[in-house]
Amino acid sequence: MSSVPAQAEKMHGMIAGCLLAALLLAVASADHPHDHHDHHDHHDHHDHQHGSKGHDGEHPCHLVSNGNADFGFALYKHLKAKSDAKKNIFFSPLGISSALSVLSKGARGDTHSQLFSSLGYSAFNQSQVDEAYKHLFHMFRHHKGNQELILGNAAAVHQTFNPLKTYMEDIKDYYTAHVFDVDFTKPVDAAAEINKYIARNTGDMIKDQVKDLDPDTVMMLINYIFFKGEWEKPFNGNLTRKMDFHVDESTNVPVDMMMRTGRFDYYFDLDNHSSVIMLPYKGNTSMMIILPSEGKMEHVEGSISKEQILHWHNSLFRM
Ligand SMILES: *[C@@H]1O[C@H](CO)[C@@H](O)[C@H](O)[C@H]1NC(C)=O
Ligand SMILES: *[C@@H]1O[C@H](CO)[C@@H](O)[C@H](O)[C@H]1NC(C)=O
Ligand SMILES: *[C@@H]1O[C@H](CO)[C@@H](O)[C@H](O)[C@H]1NC(C)=O
Ligand SMILES: *[C@@H]1O[C@H](CO)[C@@H](O)[C@H](O)[C@H]1NC(C)=O
């Protein structure tokens, strides 16, 4: 339980999926920074927030948290069904929800209502969703502590294409979407420019993100997310060694395993076939790692949901 793969090339997507789900929950819990009475209750807002009016003192970004969490798990299941079983699944549900919200901002009619219902926003109108994201991005910018969390949107627009000016202004205002011109008829140069933009905004951590652009493209929505944190209890690199990571019953991959002995918040969920551990970062962020019991990967992947994560989150205790 104190071994964590440091290098996770062949690791199956569960951990990544949940890491990102945890990020979603972090966002949901940050909605109530002044609520000190009950640490767990603030996550549990799924059955009383579909009204058009918020509760007193409820922050606007609260509005999209439930839809975003459900969308994230639905997308995970969808990606899992379509992907090769041996491949990792790694994505940012919040990044995708926010990029599709930038898209829905410009959509009308059926396209708009389909986007909204997929994103879990059917109970709201576009202005409410816009305000929610504006607040969310504001919170991210004012995020303090020993960690960096950067979530950004951008739009690369073909130089002769002129989208509505109000749209461009709105996505900048509500989604902090930076808009810049490229020449998509020169796809290699356009890709280089877009990649340079993403690299610059993620401390050179995300490079060569786009390639093989279609020369007929008129506009490309870009979303990137970057997190860098320090462990609250750092691992001693001297103890890292190669060990087998079990991808499935028959595949083992040697990876660098970090080691640490210590007390952590942990829960073994017998009925739900999982061990859950939280690794805290400095600040108010933790990585939640879910290890399905042997042979139970499919089962856990099938039942994962925000309710399940909440149940785990509320069941953790210090070992
Ligand atoms: C969106 O919904 C809110 C809350 O019900 C309402 O105040 C606002 O007028 C609506 N905006 C639009 C553009 O329909
Ligand atoms: C790791 O090993 C080096 C060399 O033996 C030593 O100087 C260092 O203090 C060790 N680090 C920790 C955290 O124990
Ligand atoms: C963590 O959260 C607590 C309570 O919500 C707050 O008082 C504290 O300032 C936060 N710490 C950081 C580093 O954000
Ligand atoms: C399994 O998870 C569900 C939530 O999805 C929860 O209601 C149930 O209590 C869990 N079972 C156990 C034994 O923890």
C-alpha cells in the first residue's frame, strides 16, 4: 500500500480517471470555502441544486459541478468501451466540459440543446453556465498554496474567418479564452504556432499537442490543463526501485515504484471491491488512488460514479 508507480506508462486508466474525478471534487468542495461545520456534507449537493435559483450564499460555479461530475464518469465509461484494453485513458473531464461550453456558447437550436443535455446542464440556460465558468476560472486564478493549477481555453481562428465579435468577447470574458489568428492553409505552421501557445502556457510540459491539421479548418478550440503540486509527505527517491506493475492477469510491466511508509487516509471497500488511498499534496489537494481488488477491474469501472467517489471520500480513515 505504500508503493506507487512513479512511471506509469502502461498503467490502465482507472487511476488517471479517478485522479481527474478527484480534481472535479476538489472544485466542488472549493465552492464552500467558508463552510467549516461539516467537511463532508458540502460534497453532497446532488439532489438540491437543479433549481434556477441558487441557495443563499451559493457560489455560481456550484451550478455546473454535478453535471460536470456525471459527464466525467459517463465519458470515462464511453472512452473505456471504445479503447484498447491495454491502453491508458487519461483525460480532464473539466477541461472537456469547459471546452464544450465554449462551443455551446456559439451554438443554437438542436446543437445547443444536445450539447447542454450531454454536459448535464439541461436545467440551466447559457448565461447561467457562462457565469458559473467565469467564477470557476476566477477561483483558479486566485488559487494559492504550493501548487499550480492552470486550466485554459483558447481559440485559434483562421486569419480570414470572422466569427461574431460578441462571441469572441464573451468567450474571453467568461472562459478566459485567448483568441489568436493562424493560417490553417499552412497546416504545419499553424500546428507549430498552436503547439507553441500550449507549451508557453503549461510551462513547456505539454508539447506537440496538435498535428496533421486539416487545411480547411476555420477555427480550433483549445483546452489545456496543468497541475503541479508537492507531496505533503515527500517520497525518498533513494527508495525508488523497479517492480512489476500488473496491467492485467497476464501482463506485468516493470516500472519505477516509489516507496513510503507512513499513515494515510485509507478505506478498503469489500462490497465495492476496492482499496482507496488519499495522498495529500501541500495545500488543499489530494490524489485519490483506487485499486480494484484482483479481477474486479471491470466491476469497479462499471459502477464508478460521483456517488461512489463520495462514498469512498466519506469512508476514508487514518491508518
Ligand atoms: C437564465 O436564467 C436566469 C435564472 O432563471 C434568468 O434570470 C435569466 O434571465 C435567464 N437568461 C436568459 C438569457 O434566458
Ligand atoms: C539519498 O542518498 C544520498 C546518497 O547516499 C544521500 O546523500 C541522501 O541524503 C539520501 N536522501 C535521503 C532523503 O535519504
Ligand atoms: C485550505 O482550506 C482551509 C479551509 O477551507 C483554508 O483555511 C486554507 O487557507 C486552505 N489552504 C490553502 C493552502 O489553500
Ligand atoms: C458501495 O458503494 C455504494 C455507493 O456507490 C454504497 O452505497 C455502499 O454502501 C458501498 N458498500 C460498502 C460496503 O461500502
